[in-house]
Amino acid sequence: MTEYFKRYRAFIAKALEDESTDLEELLKIHKTKIGFFQHERFIHLIVMCLFAIVTCGTIICIAVTHELTLIPLAVLLLALLIPYIKHYYFLENQTQALYKDYDRIVERLSSFDEIN
């Protein structure tokens, strides 16, 4: 997903530089892609929150029951949660960047309409 996001953002940047780009078609495509990325981000948010709840629950269970055999599970969950948070952070920031790209497309489209 990370590589896909980067390639798509590069595509948008290149399309905005090209004067012959059909901005209306680009805007339509971009709106659809934003929807896909928002869905992806939302699903990752749900999974990340559930993963964090399970991790915290495991740690609380260890503290309450003093069941030391759960420590490797807690460490494993924590070790997996940290990269997951990092990936969600990336998705969130890239989705915010897509909104800025959307604004740039609309600005170009609006200024083009004012010239005609």
C-alpha cells in the first residue's frame, strides 16, 4: 500500500504539471481514489484500535492475575502494534495530502474556467 500511495501521488503531481491534462477527468478519478484510500484508512483504524485493546487487555490481565506466561504474548502484541501505528500514521498523512492535491486540481480547474 505504501508503494501504491507513492506512485499515485507521483502520478497526480505529473498530471498537474502537464498542461494538456483533462482536469475534469483527473478530478473524477481523484475523487474515486480518495474514497478508496479513505476506506483503507478507516479499516486500518478499526484493526489498529482492536489490536491496541487486545494488547492493553493482555497487559492488564498480566497485572491482575500475575500470569507470567502471558508476557511473551504481550511483548509480541506490542512489537506488532508499534509498526501498525506507524503504518496508520502514514495512511493518515497521505490521505491528508490527497485532499491538498484535490484542492490543487480544483484551483487549476477554476482558473482555467475563468480564462475561458
